[in-house]
Amino acid sequence: MASAKSSVRPPRPPSPASSSRSSSASSRRAPSDMSRRRFSPLDRILGRIGDLDAQNLAILARRLERERDLMETVLDTLREGVIVLSHDGAIEYANASAVRLLGVNQDDINGAELRRLSPDIAQALELPETVGALSRELEVRYPEPRLLTLHLARVGEQQGAERSRRVAVLSDVTKERVQTEDRVESERIDSIVSLAAGVAHEVGNPLNAIGIHLQLLQREAAKLGDSPAAAKVRKAAEVCQSEINRLDGIVRDFLGAVRQTPPNLTDTDLVTVVAEATGLLREQMEQLGVRVSLDVPGELPLILGDRNQIKQAIFNVMKNALEAMDRGGDIHVKLTSDDQWIVLSIRDTGVGIPADKLTRVFDAYYTTKASGGGIGMLILLRILRAHGGTVDIQSTPDVGTTVILRFPLKHRRVRTLEAPKA
């Protein structure tokens, strides 16, 4: 068997002639190799800038301007915002998306201090000297509430970290977050729909049977005349029938909430709908001594909405406000508008909702009241979401609760959520 052998021989010293030729060739090749590795054609031109005449300098200046314009055009096509900050936080460059995210004019941004334009973003762009890059999420409120992802890196570290620039790439992920929340909400509603179908089957049929037998019992009790025993039987039957009706109403309301039909969108005057919803509760308000005030501007634009569904949503809010006040109190209804929304604010002076319970008010079956099925706020949420609107609740215990409903104006495109399948 042949064995593999290896040997290492020391290099043979080059002859003086070959050494001279090699050194000369190396000296001739070195600049060319280095240029190919490290310098662009523009760098080579700049290296000979002292040899250029005025005409060639003008050509070079135009070329530099074209390359700068090309770079800015490319960066302005990005959805992401790109910001370059100097070592002291001044904005050296911002592309079109960054200007939009900051909510300022392009003319006002170059050289401006970022902390004056957007303190939230400026604080997020603070980079410790020991960190070269980082990523994080942040929420901003101006010019409108947004969720951003931030990727930050340091450049120019050869000058020292304290003198280096920072480059930030900002991505608006608000839409993606909303879509994720919508998907989670739809999945949650789907599970509720499955539960509701079981409730309708398991509870509805026995309730009907009990109701029928209660009617038979009442007929038999009527044959007993006016004796005390007959009166007790009739009274008990009435109580049972009342509770059956209440349970049947809970089941029907719940099914209506989770199987809500898509809204029939038509031109809707929100002032009229508010007045109609208030009128439905007028008698109850008078009995409880509750005062209602309405603050409405002279004219409000129309919205695209389902009149009956919106009336139900407002009715649910005002009914909750009434039930939050034992006796007396005030309900203040205010309508305002801007270029995007009509905002309906309903404020009561009731008992309020503790902070630890406020996050659960939209959960099915959850209620802070002694009675009720705990689905009124779920219905409200479904209706507002179907109209492309939003719901916010602010509450302070022993002070009161404010429910803020936002409806998109008619000229805005309404994005409704697909109704879950039952």
C-alpha cells in the first residue's frame, strides 16, 4: 500500500534580478488593486480633482448632483421613514416618509432638532455609546396615534462614538397591528358564536317547554277561584314566567350580537339618531330624576351608517349611564366633528368603573351591575367596528364615566369587518 507523504521545503531566496522585477511589478499593481478594492470611479476622479479645469469641475458637479437626486428619489419611494441625525441630534436628512411620520413640512426639517419636532421619537433614538445598533417599538401621538418599529444604527464611528451620526429606519406598523387585533377579535367572536349556538339549543328548547307548562299551571290555578292558595300559585307562576322571559331575552340578544348582519349603510344624521335613542329612555329618566343635556353644533356632516344599529349602540350606552345612577344625576351628550370623524361623547355622573374592571367591559357575559346579561357593550363594540368607528371609555370611580364613539365621515372610506359565520 502506498503511503501519502508530505514535505515542506523552505522557500528559495529570490535572485536580485527577479526580486527587482517583482518589486517593480508590485509597485505598479498596488495602486490599481487598491483602487478596485476600495475606491469607486467617482473616488478616482476626486483623487485627481486638483488636475481638473473649470469645465471638468462643472461636469463633475453636475454628476454629483444627479447622483444625489437619484439617491433621494430612491429613498423617497420607500414606505419606511429614513432619518439621519448628527451627533448632537440635528436632522441632516429625512426622506418623504419620515417627513410624513413627523407631521412637518420638508422645508422645516433640515437642520432642525428632532426633540423639538417629536420628543417621543427623539427619546427612542437615544443610543448608548456601547451599543452600535438596536430595534424597538414605540407609540407616537402626533400627528396621529401610530405604532412604529424603529431600527437604529450608528455610522461614522471612526470619529468616535460621541461624534458619530445615527441612521434610523421607521416603519409604520399601525395597520398590521390593527389587522392582527381584528383577526384575534374575529377568532374570539367565532368562539362566542359556537357557544351561542349551543346556548340557543340547550337553553332555548327547555325554556319553551317550561313556558308551555307554566301556562297550563296558570289555567289550572284560575279554576281554583280566589282562595289564598290559588293566589300564591298564580303569583309564583307569574314570577317564573317573568324570569323565563328574561332568560329568553338574554339568549335572543346574545345571538343578535354575535350574528349581527352587515350594516345597511345610508346617509344618516347622527343628531336625529341621538334624539330618537334619548326619547326611548325619556320616561325612565324622568322617573329616576336624571337630567339630560345635549351639546350639538349648528351643523354636522352626515355619516354612512345603519340607522337602527347606531340607535341601538347609543341606547345601550345611555341605558348603562342610567343604571349607573341610583337616583338623580346628569347625562351630558356632546357631538363634535373634524375633517375625519364625528365624535359622540356621552358622560354620566354615576358610580364609575374601577381601573381593574375597565379593560373587561367588552367581554361577553361580563357586567359590573347587579343584573343584566353582560352583552350590551359587546353589541356596542360590534356595531362601531362594523361602521369603521372606534369606542373609548374613560371612567373614575365615584365621579362618572365617559363613552366616546367615533364615526367616520361620509367622504371617508368605511372599512367594515367581515361578520363571523354562525
